[in-house]
Amino acid sequence: MSALGSAGAVPSLWMVAEGEKLKAPDIEFSQLSPTLIVLGVAALGIVLEAFLPRRSRYGAQVFVSLLGLAAAFAAVVALAATGSGGTKAQIAGMGAIAVDGPALFLQGTILLVAIVSVFIFAERRLEPSAPGAQVDSFAAQPASVPGGEGEREATKAGWTTTEVFPLLLFAVGGMLLFPAANDLLTLFIALEVFSLPLYLLCALARRRRLLSQEAAVKYFLLGAFSSAFLLFGTALLYGYAGTVNYSGIARVISNADATTDPVLAQTMGNDALLLIGGALVIMGLLFKVGAVPFHMWTPDVYQGAPTPVTGFMAAATKVAAFGALLRLLYVVLPGLRWDWRPVMWGVAILTMLAGALVAITQTDIKRLLAYSSIAHAGFLLAGVIATSEDGVSSVLFYLAAYSFVTLGAFAVVTLVRDAGGEATHLSKWAGLGRRSPLLAAVFAVFLLAFAGIPLTSGFAGKFAVFKAAAEGGAGPLVVVGVIASAIAAFFYLRVIVLMFFSEPQADGPSVAVPSVMTTSAIAVGVIVTIVLGVAPQYFLDLAGQAGVFVR
Amino acid sequence: MSPINYVYLAALLFTIGASGVLVRRNAIVVFMSIELMLNAANLTLVAFSRMHGNLDGQVMAFFVMVVAAAEVVVGLAIIVMLYRSRHSASVDDASLMKL
């Protein structure tokens, strides 16, 4: 299309001479196969939902979802093995999608996170079962009024919302596209494709449905608000550069092509378009990342959403959004780095300190983890600011390490229960280490990884990010980061002390015995945390090889 | 008339939409304000498309319309669900999670 742009008079653009053939676009299906497989399986899931009888849907959905995600992961590995991540990186789909190292690394991470999430979603041992049917942690019938007749009947009949699996797959499909998007239109579409299913998933909790619905409304309204900003920024950048292609905009910004087009020369001279447009797009991405001052939705949504969804969202959304942010800042706006670096400095400092400080006052374990995720977004931003290849690869490594810790931590939260469902208030966790030493020890491992204690993945990740930031000339940022880590370590250790060194309450929660699904999800979390902490070199090298963007 | 005037109009509409989101209390009205912001972006895209003489902006406007339609489906479903369980669509009433 942009090739057409240079063709003379305007009306010839939308008229084709009789007999002239329109050229069909070339699509590199093998390069795009991970996303295509996931979206195809998601569509298949909808068909299964429509045609299978209710009792056989659960098994079919879980099987198909896992198969699809595994196939997509195999496709990512095959692409990486044939060199698409390094020497043969290319731009596919008529300039819309980049298939390069960072994209493949993040897609692989998102797919692994999604596979583990399917296990946590599919857990059916935790809720008391209706006669003849085991149920999961999603609403019996989301459309029914909480506490109403419809809900009672649906619960009695043992219905479950098996639509969560196709919704999860659609979200994963959008997330795979998000870090690989190579033009602003694809970026916006991918954002919406992964956000819309997440809004719905947030509203589907079986217990505490009012909280869950409230979380969904907040997430939806604020998410739509932020995506409108992103879209308006896109429109302004298009006005500035006359194209939405990443490398095209970068060329116009760096003034590489001497232009003969009078309109382009005029819009290029208008820095307001570029600066406001770039700021609005970055703002939309920072919202998804959960950086201060765009973090307001995070605690409420994390607390209200069903815990399996929170775990998935906290891990995978962060991976996808940081991938998109990295590509935008490193491919589109490197020419503007003297403008965006000071702003991102401020955002990173605010995010680290606010996340760590506000987390101290929290009394709910899910809110605590939400504020901890805000603080971690700040640490990741420090790596983004490095503007070097090391910065990219350290952020990639940090994201992979962090996402599995988060998933594992939220999986543990699903297991600590009392009569009202999950016991998320911190006071209920007192003395958990006496009652259930293994579970408390596992949770302690995750908390130590969050805090960045050596021999856990959190330390390796933080070290890599701070090292890259210091070498990239952001020394003061590293100092603030270390101070924020120290503050954060305080409240992580407080939870550990609470679990192991205080008396259990008489009416305390019990620890549910999960099926092999959640057990294996938590086991994967622990193994990844320890392996990335003890022997991170192989994975650091992998991330190091994946640190170059194609343009 | 120069197409740049449409960009000014769009910026005005976008501002009206953004302030609507911030000051209105009914979830439906907030949502309508967000739609106004999306339409402002559409107008900008079409105006710039005309100025630059390429079709990217118009194609994007079509995509945005489809996305906005999908967003309406999801958004109204969530807001109606909230209304049915609380008999109110006010965003101020939804405050169970305030500290």
C-alpha cells in the first residue's frame, strides 16, 4: 500500500482500470505458524463448545488446548532452530509481522506460560463437587445473577464454563502477535485481540462473583480508555510519517530519505505530531505493563479476577507488553531516545518505589502480589532504558524468569482455602508453615525469587537487568532499583515470617490437595526458579542470542 | 477546505471523549465517551490519509470500526452483567475492593 502512496493523483488510488488484476499479498505461512495454530485451535474450541454435549466438553477442550499450544511451541522451536531468531530473521506478512530473536523468545515464553496456565485452569479438585460432576474455579453460568435462582440451578446441575479454554487461546494468540507486530495497526489489533478475552475471563469467578464482575468492569473501562489513547497516538504518528510501518516511521524520524513529497515535508516538520503521537502510544503500552502512573487497575483486577486467570494475566500480559514496548522504543523511536529516556527514567523510578512502598501496607495476598508485579515492572523498565543489546536480552531473561515465579505463586494461592473459597487475607496465612510445611516452603521459594535472593531466578534476572542498565549509563536508576528491592524484600520476608514463625489460627484455612494438574504447574514453577537461579548461563546465552531486532 | 481542519476537529472530539470518561459516572456513558475517542482517531486517520494521498489510513479506519464493534459486544455484556447483579451501572457504586 505504501508503494501506491507515491503514485500521483489521489483518485487513481481507489480505482482500478478494467481488466487490471489486483495483486494478492504474499503470506509466509510457516513463519506465522505459531500464531495461526493457536488462533485456529481457539476457533476449533468454539466449534467444540457448540456441538459437543456438556459432559464431554471439558476433556475435549483441555486436550485440544494443550495439543494446540504444544504444536505452536514446536513451531516456535523449529523456527528458532532454522535460524529465524538470528541470521535469517525476516519481516513477514507484507511488513506486518517481524519474525526475529526477541519475537520468537517471547512467543516461546508465552506459550510455555499458557501451557502451565491450562493446567491451573483445568484443576477440578479444589471446589466441593456437585453430585456426579467435579467443578473448576469458574462460574457455573456466568450470565446468571449472583445469588439468584439461575445460579443455584446451574450450580446444582454441576455446570462449568468450559469456554474459558477457547478464551485463553484467543488471548494467547493476540499475545503472540503483540511482541511481533511490526506496524502500528497490527499492534493495535493484537492489543485488542488479547485484551477482550481477558476482560471476559476476569468476570468468571465461581466464588465472590460481585468482586469478580467489578474487576472486569474496571479492567474493561480502563483498558478500553488506554487503547483509545494508543489508537489516537497511532493516528498522529501516521499523520507524521505517512506510514504505519515501524521501519518506515523510523526512517522518517531519522530523516534518512530526502523527501520530494510536499505534504510529507510539511507533516515531518511538525514535531508536535511525533512527540504527542509517540507519547500516547507509549502510554497505551505502559498501561498494559502496569507502570506507575498507569497502574491503578492492577491491584483491583488482580484481586477480583479468578486466581488462575490472575496468574496467567500477570505472567503472560507482562511478557507480551514488554515485548511490544521494547520493539517500539528500539525499532521505531531510537531517533527520539533523548526525548523518551528522561521520561522513562521518571516512570521507572516512580514504578519501582511506589510498587514496593504501597505493597508494605497490603493485607490481601493477591493485592500484595499485584503491587509486587508493579515493582517488577519498574525493574524491567530499568533494563528497557539501557538501550543496548544487553538491555534487550536481560529484559527477555527477566521476563522468562519472572513469569514462572508469578504463575507458581498464584497457583499456591489457589490451594489455601477455607469455607468461603480461597483465604486470601494475610492473617489467615499465619502459621501455614506448621500446618503444611511443604506448601509454605514452596511459596517461600517463590517469595525469595521475587525478592531477588541469590540461587533463585529472581537474582539472576535482577542482576542481568541492573548490569545492563548500569552499563547503559543509568547508574542512579540502579541505585534506586537496589533500594526498592531492599524495601520489597522486607514485605516478602514478612510473609515468610508470618507463615513459619507465628501461631496458626484456630479457624485457619486448610490446604486443599490438588490433582496432578496444579501439582505439576507448581513443580514447573519451582524447577524453573531453581534452575534459572543455580545455572542461568545457558538461558542467559539463549536470551543473548535473541537480543537483536529485525527492521 | 484543508483536511488539516478535520484533524483539529478530531483532537477536539478526542478531548471531549477523554473528559467524558473522567467525569461521567454511568458506565454506559463512560463507554460511549470511549467510543467517541475511537471515532476521533478514525477521523484523524481518514483526514491524514487524504492529506498523504495513500490508503493506509482508510484501511485502518475499517479495522478500528470492526474492533470497536467487538469491544461493544464484550463491554456491554460486562456492563449489563454488573447492572443485573447490582441494579446500578454507576462506576462509583462498584467499590467493593477499596481499601
